Amino acid sequence: MTYKSPCYVIGSGPSLAGFDFDALPEGYRIGANKSAWLANCDALVSIDKRFWREHQEQIAAFKGDKYITHNTLQDQPDHGAKVMEHDRGDGFSKDHNVIRGSNSGFAALNLAYLLGYREIALLGFDFQWSAGQSHFHDGYYWQNKQADRHLATWQRAFDTIDQSDVNIVNFIGPEGSRVTAFKTRPLSDLV
């Protein structure tokens, strides 16, 4: 089933600092990790086992849909999440039991595709440092010191997505985005 309304896939890039998520037009929202509750999302996606372990209280309190991988879960409670297989291959997984990605943002985008959305807006997919920050929130202490060396690798994975049956637009802040695989528009166009 293909949905008519847009799907907003929300990452954690610094361009979202101070962004008013309540001003977004109607549409399904999928948040990667902390963005799920900070951006009032309908769904949370994580492939980061440390995130899942470190944020049990917030994850349990999150009322939306939750999607994780077997690797993410390990010995933690699933909190009602759909537990999927994880594949680090190229492009989108088209198997509804498998999610792809080397980071939770890519996995969240893959989930939007698996759910049938073909009009997808990316927010916070900067994949760069801005004013010394890699996230619009306080980030993740286990990642902040090493995130910069991973950003370019994570960004290149988006180049492998076949866009023949999907329209993906990356809404960017003034600092731009390292993700160059999709059309871009200013973040201000969304509100």
C-alpha cells in the first residue's frame, strides 16, 4: 500500500536546533533514536544497541510504534517493539522483516519505504558538525567524540538507494548536508 500523505523521517542533525516540530504539516513521523520523542514522532527506529540499553525509561514511556533489530535488543526488554533482522547491505531492504542501515537514520528511512510511503521528507540529515555539535540535542556520550569520523561513511550509504519509485527530499538548514543523493529544499519550506 502506498500512502498519499508524506512521511517525515527525522534525524538528529544540528540544523534542527530550535526547530518547532509542532509546526510540521500533517504526516506520519519516524524518528531515529532520541528524535522519536523529542520531535513528537509516531514511530521510533533504532539499530543502536547502546542507545536501547541507555534509554530504557524513555523508550518504555514512548507511546508510538517501535522498531528495532535483534542485534539492538540483545538482553534488554523490547517494550513492544517490532524486532526485525538487520542487514548492512546497499539500498533499501524490501523484505518487511529486514531493515538496512549502518545508522539509525538510514534504518528509519528504510522503514518509511517498507511502510509504503513514497513521498518522504528528511529532516536533520546533516551528517556534519555545526558549531561543534553533531546533534540538535545533547547527543550520545559514547558517540560524540567519534561521530565525525563516521559521518562521511554513513552519508555515502544514501547514494545506494534506488529512487525510481520514491520521492525523497532532504530539507536542509543553512549549513547544508553531506547527504547529496536526494533533492534538497530549505528546512524553512516545511513550516
